[in-house]
Amino acid sequence: MPAQTYSADNIREIELPRHIAIEGPLGIGKTTLTRRLADSFNAETVLEEPDENPFLKRFYQDRGKNALPTQLYFLFQRIQQLEELRQGDIFQKVHISDFMIDKDPLFARVNLDDDEYRLYERVYKSVIIDLPKPDLVIYLQAPTETLYTRIKKRGNQIERFISSSYLNQLNEAYAQFFHYYNDTPLLIVNTARINLAQNDADYQNLLTYITQPHSGRHYYNPCLA
């Protein structure tokens, strides 16, 4: 049966989560899916802005020397974006973000040494008070080999220093984090054999699943269908 195609008219009839956060490791396609969903739902996007981080290029060249300022810059950038989201009228429109603040310590634990992490943790705990939580988190997952291939294919110059071993560390950290995550409804999507950026049928099938009412933890695994 062909996937149902959603238009602006029938989307209006669906009760959507007011804030959807897309998460997953580097190369998984968070921002692409965020933009596609925002277009389908007539929603506002809240996007990470890595190009604004002046430490990021240096971080990829030398993680050891540049991890802490890179991490702190992203932390304060994300907090500012969520503060703006809270101050705006979130109930008037659906918002879709390509990050959630809860995952910030995940990167910190992978990238920082013990002393840096203790400093980061003190800062983190002091600044995340009362930030809005998403109503639905969509965690995109794929094997490390798939992530590495996607990153190389998109050809971002500052990402050329990313190694497969570093990606694997992040991928495992994400898997462990979401294994225990239960703060909000969670949809885990296996993207290993689907192309949500370029295959419209893949995207429409996922869209159909998202628009169904869910609570707790759910899995979308088209590879097993």
C-alpha cells in the first residue's frame, strides 16, 4: 500500500506534539529531517548553528586542545535558543529542533578529560534549570560505517578530520544514553536502509508513523518490515 501523502490541509487536523526534538550522532541526518518535518507540519525550526562556533574547526583538527571551549560554546548557544523558545508563544506553533540539551553531557564525556569534565558539569548543572523539554524526541540511529559514509559524501571541509573511531565512540554513547532515557516520549528510528533526505516514500512512511498518537518508548524499524 502506498504511503499516505500529507498536505497542509490534513496536517491541520492532526494533534501534533508542540515541540519535537530530533537527535542522533553526527552524519545521521538530524537537520535534514528537522527541515522536512517543519515543512510538512508548517512548523518553526530551532537549529544548531555549528558554523557560528569559532572553536569547532580547531576542535576537529586537535580535539585535546580545543574540546572544552567548543563544548561550552555549544552549551551556551543551545541554552540561548531554548530560552528564546520558552519566551516565545510555543503554543501557537509546532517547533522542531535538531538537538536536545540533555545530550550535551554525552559529547562532553566523550571529548573532555576528567578535570575538564568536572568543570563542565558544574557549569552545566548551574545553567539548565527550568529549560523547556520536548514533547517528543526522535532518535535516529545507524551503524557507524553508515555514518562515516554519509559524512564523507556530504563533503563538509571541517568534518574531514573526523575518524571512524571517534564516530564509533559517539554512536555508542548515544545508544547508551537513549537506552536509559525516559524523560519524554521517545521514537527510535533505524535509518540504516532508508533515505529520509531523498526517498519520498521513506519519508512519508515515517511521517505517517509520527502523526499517530504515541506515548512512552516506540521503535520504527522499516528494515525488519
